[in-house]
Amino acid sequence: MSRLINLLMSSLHNENIHALTRINGDPLYVRPASFHDDLMIPIGSDACNIVNKTMKAVTTSIYVFNLFGLHLNFSANKSECIVAFSGAGANKAKSKLSATNNIVQFTLLNGVFFELRFVQSYQHLGTKISISNNMAEDVVMMSWIMAQDANSLNKQI
């Protein structure tokens, strides 16, 4: 997986796709996070370009994964995107994405068709992640899981 991630990051960098932040004025590139076969790629851009830049990153990712004989899954709850619109043009960009039901359709050069869903929250290994960082959804989910497990234990006692 590390060879794949290294090639992907190099390819994304060549496309000028990255997440850059500054700490005390010094630039800091935010690296992707991976866990087993899951990968999160942070992308930074202004509101008007974030969706296009994300789609460019997705296309690049598809091609790199295909080089390794792997295919990305764009079904619901699989490969999805959480986006935060901020700054100039944020409302317009948010409205434009909303007009497509938060789904962007695209076709690769080989004619293969995909849809990328832009979601408000994403569940990964039982942990709910959202752009608002509202932990309420995650707390409710974890409470429900614990209650189900406790009920199973009570039945066995």
C-alpha cells in the first residue's frame, strides 16, 4: 500500500493537488491518512474550485489505483467526499453542488462512468466524521452499539 500511496501523492502533487496550512507562517502540507485499505486525502482550495480540484484528485486516484490492479468503489457509503466551503464564493459553490443533489458525475477517458457523492458525514469503522465536527451523531451511534452489546450480554446471563 505504501508504494501506491507514494505514487498517488507524487501524482497529486504534480497536479498541484494538496492541502496546505500554515503554522507560525511556515507552510505545512497535510498528508493523507490511511488505515488498512482506507485512505483519506485532504485537499485545499478556494470555494469556487474545491469541487473541480476534488474531481481531478479522484480521477488521478482512479488511474493510480488501476496501475496496481485495484478499482475504487463509488457505491454509496464507500468512496465519498466531505467538503467545507468557506470564503468568497462559498454560498454560490454550495448552491451549485446542491443543485446536483451533491453528486458529481464524470466519465474517464476510457468511457467508464462514475458518480462521486459529497456527504455531510461519513462513517468509518464505527466512527462518524462530519464537517461540522459535531460529535452528537457519533455519541448517539456509539451509545446505540453499547446498548445492543449490553442487551446481548444480559440475554446470556
